Amino acid sequence: MPAFEKMAHDCIESLPELMLLDFAERPFQRKEFLKVNPTKVDPWKSIMTHNTPGHMKAGAPVLLAQGTADTTVAFDVTKRFGEHLCKQGTRVSFLKLPGVTHSFVARDSAPAALSWMTARFRGAKAPSNCE
């Protein structure tokens, strides 16, 4: 499936790249793409449940970066996930990116993420926004 292969190998770093990906996704936007809802039918339902983050302790500090303009993953969903990790005893650094959409959160958070990871490798204790 050419559209799937293109999407699987693209890295979005600019608005023109986002527009090209949007064009490549169009075959997936047809109403009949999936015959059943995978969240309701096994084995997909079980696989997604098993792969949902938060069932087990993270085992390491976590950096969460979330754009406030993300319409793919709602800000509150990521916030609740971070709060769940905090309740499990995980040190969580939450990076809120005002006005950033889902397509650009990785790019826009990269400098902070690299700095955060570098500090961990140097042995510095992870900062935490947990209350």
C-alpha cells in the first residue's frame, strides 16, 4: 500500500512536508477503510489494552512534551497520564508547548528533550512537576 509506506517513513519538519503527508493520508480517510472498530474486536482490543501506557510503573523518569494546540492527542489526556505516573511514584517533567500542534511537538521539544536526556546520562536527578 503506497500511502502507508510513504507515511511510515516520513518525518515532518516543515509545513510543506505536513501538507504532503496530508495528501498521502487521503486514501485512509475513506469511510470504509476499516470494516470493524479495532478497539472493540480481539485480537486488536487486547493488544491495544496491553500496549496502553500506565499499566506498570515506568521504571525511569519521564519527560512528557505536549502542545496546547494538539487536536490529535488532547492536552488533558497527556496531563492525566502524567498525573497517573506521578501517583505511581515516577518523576515526571511536563513540558507544555503553547500553540504547538501534534505535527510539530517533537520538533519543537527536541532541544529541551536533548538537554533533559543529557542531564540524566550525566547522573543528575530528574526534575519533577509532580505535586
